[in-house]
Amino acid sequence: MGRVTIQMIAESSGVSRGTVDRVLHNRPNVKPEVREHVLKTARQLGYISSPKSEHELVKRIGILFPGSGWFDANLRREWLRGVNDARRMIEPLGFTVDVIECETDLPNEFVDRITEMREQGIGGIALCVKNSPMIQRLILELTYSGIPVVTYNSDIPDSGRACFIGQDPYQSGRVAADLIVKMLKGQDEVLVVAGNLEIDGHKQRVQGFCDKCREAGISSYQITIIESFNEYLLTYEKVTEALEKQPRLSAIYMANENVVACTEAVSASKRTDRIMIVGNDLTAETKRLLAEGRIDFIIKQDIYWQGYQPVILLKNLILSPETPVEPISFTEISVVNSGNMG
């Protein structure tokens, strides 16, 4: 027999391709007896191997995150606190957790590091990385070889990953827009500063923001979208340019990390009117800016949970790979201003 396909499993099982796909990717909404029948057929055809015994399990989990300033220092500490709390929970079960910082946020570096981990033996992987065909292919390959993959903070849709854990970026963008559109008058304009639109989370934030603005009657001509790639100087220069060229600009949505650069560009400008600023992530710097009245609102995400939950979920999938998993686990979105930042 040649290479076994999902279609072959579906035909042998007497179910649809969609049902087979949900079973193989641990998706919910499949009857237990159907799930077991599909898995039995997949094993008989050689598509997946039989469940491993306890002594055969690889109880090593790899957690990868990008360099290049992806996480603010305060956010990184909170994320690591979640990872370490989860590590302490699973170490008595014989698990080890390797936290690996890549030097860049480039997909090819992640591929190299994950390849090294596979050669050394790995049971599950959590990663935060840019979306790319290279990464999608890698996750599919890992999943089909029995290594579960969880994404956090920024998702890789349509990749076969077991679950995404993080903020709903689309809804986060809508929340930001809802705060801003209430303050706009007439033909007031808005600047949206994204980090990198190749990052799924950034792209979804911008999309959610624009969709909500459109629903509120704000024309696309009133919204300018720029990328600053999370670089301080580039953010400062682009915000300064927008302030000079757009006299109707009255609000800025910072969908990236360099809120400080934005506020300093506003302070250095010759504008005398009030510019509303909404940003993301509650850090030491954004707390200071809120207290000083230089920004108006922060859309906060639960970064601790993004460190903790991937480790626990991967532990569960390694011990019980056929356990159904919800494909998305969104963390809480909250709005913070100077009066409730704690």
C-alpha cells in the first residue's frame, strides 16, 4: 500500500474527511465511539502508531519564544512565572521543560531549533512565532509524527496545531476601536501602528479595529495603518510624520509594543490639540504613561496564563494523546486606565 491519506481513512471508516480531520487533530464534537473507530482504522492502515506505554513516553517539553524584543521585560517575567509554576506542577510526573529563546523572530531559526529538539527527543512543543508556510508545514509534520504543538500569544491558523492559547487579537482590536470611535467627531482621522502584519496577532488586531470602525460609520479614508516592526526609532519617525501630515489626526491605536515612542513623538510635535492614545499590554512603562495622562487606555492580556497553560496542556496530550482539545483558548481581555491599573 502507498502513502495512507485522510481520504483513505474516511472511506475505510465510513465517515467524512472532516470527521477524520477532527479526530486526528484532537478536536471536540465527535462521538466517543466514532472517535475510537476512526483511530482504530488509522492504526490498522498504519497512519498512526499504537499508543505508547508509560516507559516509552518522551516527557520533555520545549517552549520556544522569539528574541528581538518580542516580549517587554516585565511581560517576559510574568510569562516565565507562568512557565515555571507549570513546570513545578509536572516535574513530579517525570517531565522536564526546556525554555528556549531564539535570537530572532525569523521562522527559519525556529525550524532549526525544533529540528535539534526532535533529534534529541521531544514530547511536545509550544511556540510563539511569525506565521509562514515554512512553520505551517513544520507543525503539520510534527503533529502527524505524534508530537503535539501548541501556539501561544500569536497563532498559526490552519497548521494542525492542537490549540492556540492567548488573547483574542481580533476582539482586542474591536475593543480598542470601541473606545476611540466614541471620541471622534466629523472627519477626525485615526492612526493605527502595527508591529508586523506578518504576525497573525498583529494582523488580527488591526482587522478587528478596522471592522469595528466601519460598523460605527468611520470611513476607511479616515484610518491610516503603518508598520513599525516594534522598533523605537521607526515608530517615533512614522508617528511624527503622520502628526505633521494629518491635521485631522485625533487618535492613535498602538497595536505594537513601542507606546513610549508614540507618546514622545506626540509630546515633541507642534500639535496643540489633544491626541487620544490606546495601547496594548500593561507594563511598567505603560503604567507610568497612564499615571502621567500621556495615554488613555491599555488593552491588557493575561500573559501569565500564556506561560502556564501551554505546559499543562502539552503534559496532558503527551500522557493522553487522544484526549479532545478545544482548538482555541482565549484569555481574558480587560481595559485599564489610570484609575484601575492597580
